[in-house]
Amino acid sequence: MQSSLIGKIEKAKRYAEEPERVTISDFSAEFRGENDSHSLGLRDGKWHCSCHFFSEWGQCVHIMTLQRLLSKMLPPQADIPQQV
């Protein structure tokens, strides 16, 4: 393996240990829940999810899960509730 590639791999490993280097602005995802799959994501700092609970409450287990997984990489305007 070329030494320059080895250096890049090592740097990538270091970066992966510092998730605060990344800020996610917009993305979409598919979440496979226990009963169904849902489309969800972040757009313009606001969450959206196709599940019924989100349409009524503006929050759901799918969004809360992603908020926990991505917490250090989300912009402040991503509406992270205090109880998450």
C-alpha cells in the first residue's frame, strides 16, 4: 500500500474519533422500525418523519434515535429536545 494512502487512513481514523468536526445540515434516511419502515430526515434545521406519531406530536422514537446517534454532528437549530 502506498505510504500516502496509509497516512490518509490513519487521519480518517483520528477524524472518526472527533465527530464534532462534522456538522450535518440536510439528510434523509430510511428507518426500519419494529412494525414498519419510515422515511425521515433533517431539512433546513427541522426534522421530518413519515410515521403517524410524528404527524401528531412533532417528535417520535425514530427522530429521537437519530438525535442520540448524531448529537455531536447536528447543528444547534436541529431542535434537539432537552429530554433526548
